[in-house]
Amino acid sequence: MEGSKYEKKFERGCPQGSQLGPTLLKSVMSELLALSDEDNVKVIAYADDIALLVGAARHETVIVRTERYLDKIKKWANTYNLSFSPAKTQVMSVKGGVKPGYTIGFGTERMLRE
């Protein structure tokens, strides 16, 4: 401005309820959602809540995949100077699967493979 340069480092994000907040969050989150490049790993986000879904036949494989993607997510968060709340973070392990010969259709409908 008038031959002078001014810099301001932002230390906080947009105020809650701001008009620009959702647009900025969407642009940042789109990069996170693109991190899953495997069929059995999915990143899902709703507003500022994130779910990492990892599937595998063996327990050890799930652990390795989960750790690899958590490292990617931490790197992404560090890029944008974001942090996660350990108190709001949970892990849920679900064991089981679909019986051989069956597939899951829309909703809870099951169809026999032909």
C-alpha cells in the first residue's frame, strides 16, 4: 500500500458463523478427502468431523493401513496448522463380514449372487 508492505500472520481461523468459513473449510477438506487412494480405505467428513474407515481381512493389515493413513492425515493437518482433539477421538473395531455368496444391496437388502 503506497509503496509499503504489510504482513499479518493469522493465528486463528474464521469466526464461527462467518459467511466465508464454510467455503474455506470446504477447500481445505477437499484435499483431505482425496487422501484415500485405496479401495478399502475411505475418508468421510461432515463439517469438521472426520471418519477414517479401513477394511482388511487380517487384523495386522488394518493396523498398518490405519497408521499409514493417520500419518497422512496428521501431515495434512500440520500443513494447515490444524489440530485434533484427543478427547473427541475414538477408534471402533468391527469384526465380521458378509456371508459367502451374499452381497449387500441398497439399505439393508441382501441379494443372492447369481
